[in-house]
Amino acid sequence: MNPIVLCKIIVLIIVFLSTITAGLLPFVMLKFLKRKGEEHSPSFNNAKIKMILSCLNTFSGGVFLSACFIHLLPEVRKHMQKILLTLNIKTNFPATEFITIFGFFIIIMMEQYVSLCFRKNDKHSKNNQDLDESETGSGSRTNGKKTALYLPVEESDDTNRLVSRRLSVSSVHSVESMRSEILKRVDVDTHNHVHFSNEEKESSLRSVLLLLALSLHTIFDGLTVGLEKTVNNVWSMFTAVIIHKILIGFTLGLQMFENAQWSVRRTIFLMFIFSVISPIGIVIGILIEDLNVQSVSEHFVSALLKALATGTFMYVTFFEILGREISHDATPLQILFAIIGFGMMTELAFFD
């Protein structure tokens, strides 16, 4: 076997194992923090764990901020310059920034569309529920005598205890009044449940969009390794890519396990999918190198996908991570972790 191809296969395996390990590490950390919170007082659980997770989130926000402006945007600009130079086009129009912002708006429109679908589904479910309640209410009658009713009412406090209350009624109006009040309370509880359910779905959607954006980004990391022509270049590029992959894998894993409302098995499966993306890029790079393909269309597709990924990074960084964690009451520690994440990711630019 060609020694360069063998070297790339070894790198492929190491990249996959490192990425999946880094991606699953947040799951172990979150389980450990949860166990520590159960062993200690509730104040430890509510305060310290919340602060630790917030600092980790701001760290990941710093990583994404650097990936967006220090890594991806210059790469897109480089591809666009090659395209314009090859086609002999001279223009001052900021094509790189335009495509990036276009990707940013695509992500916003996608999320708004899905949110609208969730709200319509919520409204449809509520209308059906009101119809069922009206049909049930029409069949409820009493003869006006004093009646003792034992109604199980589910309390909506933290303990979720089921208590039985004895309601004494002496007229039709009092029965209907009490029944209406109970149904109103159930309706409020149901509405709150559906509201939080939709928020969970939207949070999961954001995690999927983040996964897609990172996949677009990391497949080009693999392509860079796969297109190298010497063993030394493969290993030097691997050194930069592997650190980058570990940071990105850990950050994505943290966002997926903490925010996405899925089962652990499904989240692990998605992390597995993400981990194989870069090795797939290496394989594609090996095939392209064997075919010796170099064209304007290759640079255009690369620039377009990276620009769309950069727009997604912008949205996730500012609206979902830093915008949520760093507010008017942010602590210096949170800001420090964001700077550390940005600095660690930026350092890798010197090895690109």
C-alpha cells in the first residue's frame, strides 16, 4: 500500500476516536455534576452546578466565535479570491460577507418556520381539547339536591402529590362553577406543558442546525488532510486538525447533552455521526488526490458551503450561547471563560 495513503488511514482512525471521545466527555461530566449535586445540599445543586455549566457554555461560545471569524471567514474569502482570479473578475463587492449573512438569514428563516409549525400544532391541539371538554360538559347534570363529590385534584407543586378534596354543592350553578374552575386549572397546566414541550423541540432543532453547520466545517478539515501530498505534511496538518476537532467535539457534545431534549442513546448516535464526518472528508480528499481534480466549481462549492456554515455559527454564537449566558448580570468568570475559549481556538490559526 502507498505509504501516504496508509498514513492518511491511520490519521483517519485517530481523528474518529479522538472526536467521539471528546464528544462523549460532557455526558460523563454532566452525570458527575448531577451526582455531586445529589450528594450535597440543594444549594450546591442550584448554584455551583449552574455556574459550572454556564462557564462551560461561555467557553464553547468563545470557541465558536473564533471558529467563525478567525478560521471559517478567512477560508471563505480565500476560496472566493481564487474563484474571482480564475474567472478574471474584478469587483469591490464583499461577496464573502454577503454569502455569510445570507446563510445567517437562512438559519433564522428555518427556525422561524419550524417554530410557526409548532405553534400551529399547539393551537390545533388546544381547539380539539376545548371541543372534547364542551362535549363532556353537556352531559353533566344534577338534580339540585345536596351532593357530596370526591374529586381527585392533581397538585402542580414540586412534590406532585395527589390529594382528594371533598366538595359540597347545593345547586346546579355551584356544581358547574366548581367544574369550570377545575377545568380552567387543568387547561392552564396543559398549556404550560405544551409551551415547554415546544421550547424543548426548538432547542433540539437548534442543536441539529449546529450539528449540520459543524459537519460542513469539519468535512473540509478532513479534505485538507486527505489532499496533502507528503507524509510530513499529513502529520503536520493532522496536529492542527486534531486539536481543533477535540475542541469542537467537546463543545458540540456539551450543547447536545445539555440542551437537546432527546434520549441519551439518540444524542450519542448523533455524536457518532458527527465523528465520522471528518474521516469521510479524508476519504474524499484521498479520492480527489488520486483523480487530481482542481476546478473553479470545486472552489465555488467549498466557498458556498463554508459561508453558509459561517452564517450558522454566527447565529448560534450570538443568539443561542453568548446572548443567553452573557447578559447584564454576567460574572467576570463567565467572560473570562469566553475569552479563554476564543484564545485557545485562535491559537490554532498560527498552525494552519
